[in-house]
Amino acid sequence: MDSLYRTAPIPAPPAAFNMAAHVLSAGMSTPDKLAMQIVKPSGAERWSYARLNAAVRGAGTVFLRAGLVPGDRVLLRLGNGPEFPVAFLGAIAAGLVPVPSSSQLTGPEITKLARDLAPSAVVAGAGIALPDHPAQVIGADALRRAEEIEPCAFDLGDPNRLAYMIFTSGTGGSARAVMHAHRAIWARQMMYRGWYGMGSEDRLMHAGAFNWTYTLGTGLMDPWTLGASALIPAEGVEARALPLLLKRFDATIFAAAPGVYRQILKHHEQLSLPKLRHGLSAGEALPEPTRAAWNAATGTKIYEALGMSECSTFISGSPDHPAPPGTTGYPQEGRTVAVLGENGQPVPRGEPGQLAIHESDPGLYLGYWNAPEETAARRVGEWFVTGDTVSMAEDGAITYLGRGYDMMNAGGFRVSPIEVEEAMHDCPGAGDVAAVEVAVKADATVIALAYTGEATPEALEAHAQQVLARYKQPRMFRHVDALPRNRNGKILRSEIRARLQEEMTT
């Protein structure tokens, strides 16, 4: 049997559609119900569905009164406060195109991204780096009482039109803005039973930055689409404090990257979480020791998912359909997924190949902004190819075998080695550099930098802190005489990775 998993597609969204309107519609039948709580050990800020709806539509009016028109791009430079989802959904409600970005990015990093994006406005939080020569700047303060402003009308239209963009690394390794249609939110219903096991009475806490697709979808948009409650750890809350918040605020589902689970378990051997039903994990492969330790500490299971910014999660285990041991899970019902060989055709089941999603998937992105060649490089016939190597079992279960394009993973964030190398080349005395991901424990990896110059590790570390967001900064520096390269001059990162990994074990 070929490695092809095909199920009946979900119904199409309405012809006149707006993502923000769809997200808020279920909650408006219970306007006084809790939509969002910003939680911290000292208390919480509560938002009802009525307040959230009013604030989102008020934010849309703020943007329109600022002279923005449907289709304009709006760069979000905000932290993990309530103004982030209000600005994100408010822009979409008014027909604008919000582009979230990590608040950790430095001035040079965000300037480079904004140069390509050319936003019409930047929504700016206090103390967060802005691009050089930004377009119109709208302060976050303008949104803090948005619920008192006249609401905008929802901009309804073709569900296939551009709704928002999210930064990730394209096939070339440089950061790219992934373009998503309004229909992307409609497609997420395949995750509700295929991964979450979530209903309207759940209270889901997500420990992640809002600019990340995982957090935006799983932590905010999906609970609201179902009329459930989203619990959001306030800015600065450390992982060790999350169990207290999970218990105090009666979380029923917890979502995080594997690294967050590891940090919690480092400080807590046993956890009393009587309301927690299960956990969710995505962003990187979940190590089996972490899964087992969490189950032992809490008595609850973690359900893992595999996905990417271009299509979010589409392979998963769930309470109704757990993943067999050693696998990530199954293609969600409504998806068409294949494992392709070098000839672009599905390989026999059990054989490794490249994971691919059919072009008809309603959650699939529209392409990379201003990068038609990279967009085309992701297509093989009728398939979008992920670059990940997997195998499909006879029953359809997917086993993850490796990450493509030499991408690294730092705390759940995909990091391009090319981006790190370009930044570190500018450090005086660095010489030739190469960035790779190496394992420091059975369940933990870090970014390592191999370099040929005379710079000290201390100097390299100081330079990294100036030019790279914290999650992109190398944590290990190793001097080498020369970088291994193939006959075409391409760095052999796999050889460097193996060499550094061997040093870790000898």
C-alpha cells in the first residue's frame, strides 16, 4: 500500500467570510463568559467575550481612523499582553493584514524584516525595538481602552483573500513572511477532535509567545472559536510558576513546547493539578523521557502534534485517537497527506520519504511574501512538501525521522543556521562560522557555533547578545581549524554536528 492518507474534505467556508468574525461568533452567545484571563501569581486580568468583541472592533476603528485601508500591512511589535490579540483580530476585522513579530528581535533584525514587508503602520509596545524609519507608529496605549470606541464593521469577503502573515524561515533559510488566507481559521476545526479534545467548557493555558503560530492558534483563536476560555501567563512569568497558575485558575488543558515541560519538571517532581485533563505539545519532537516524567508527575498524558507555520499542525495524536508508541500521530480527518519519494510519488508504507500535504488543504498558506521562487520550491506536482523525513505505518501513523533544510530548533522556534551565521560573521575575529543544533542531554538541545577565527567565546557570546534574539543565540562555541565543505563549497553541517556531538560524549 502506498503512503497516501486521503479522507473526505471538510465543507467550504461561507462565500462572505472574515476570520475575526468567525473567531468571535461562538462567544457572543455567552457575552458574559470568560474569554481571556491574563494570569500571574498575584492575580489575573479578566476579559469577557463582550469586552473582547468590543475591543477587537474598536481596534479596527482605531486603525481605520489612522488612515489605513483594507489590504494594508500592519507590523505588530507587542509583548504577551491583551493588546496583542486585540490588535491582531482588530486588524483582520477591518480587512487589514497584521504581521506579528517576536518582541525579542533586535533593531537590526526587525529593520531587515520590515524592509521587505514595507508595512503601512507599526503597532508598538513600550521598550520593544522598532525598525529604522518606520511607517506610521500606533502606540499600544491607543488600544488599551479600545472597547469604548465605536466598533468597526467586519470586512467580509472571499475566504481565500490574504488575512495575516507570520514570520518563519523559508527554504533558503532567510526569514520569510508566510501569507495566510481568512480560510486558515476555518481549517483549524480539524484539530479540535484530531488533537485537542477540547470543548466550550475547557480552560486552556498556553505557555508561548503570541507571535508564534502555535500560540496564536492553539492558545487563543481556537478556544475562542469554540467559546472556551484562554488562560495567558503574563509577561515575565517563569516556567517554574506555571503549575501554580494551572491549579489556581483551574486549567483543564495545558499547551506548551517540550522545553517548557522540561523546565517545569526540573523544579517539580510531583504536581497536584486536579482539573487538568491532558497536555498538548508541538514545536519540536517530544522526547519520550519528558512525556513519561510528566505522566508520572501529574497523572495526565501529553498529546503531540507535528506541523509548521505554512499549515499549522496536521499530524497528531488525541484523547480519542492516541498515537502509537514511537510515532507522532495520524493525519487529521479532512486532510490529504502523503510520504513522497525522490520521484514525487508516494512511497510504499513503512519506507521513509518526504512528508507532503495536498494543495487542496484549506489550511495551507498562500505562499511566501515577495518570494515566488521559494514558494515554488515547496511544490512537487499537487503537493506542498514540508522538507521533513517521515514514514507512514500500515494504519496511517506517522513516525518523524528528521528535520529538513538543516533547520535548528530553539525552545520550539525554528531557527535558520544561515541567519545565525550571517549575524555572527560580523563579530571581529570570528572567521568562518557554522551554526548547528546539538544534544546536551537526552531530551534537550542547544544551538552551537563552530568558528575558525581568534575571537574568544566570551566575545562571540557578547556579539550574539547584541545582534540576535535570545532564542537564536548560540549557547556553545567551539573553535575548529577549518569548516568541512563539499566540492561545491557548501558547509557540511551534518559533519560539524556529528563532530561536536562526539565531543559532548567523550
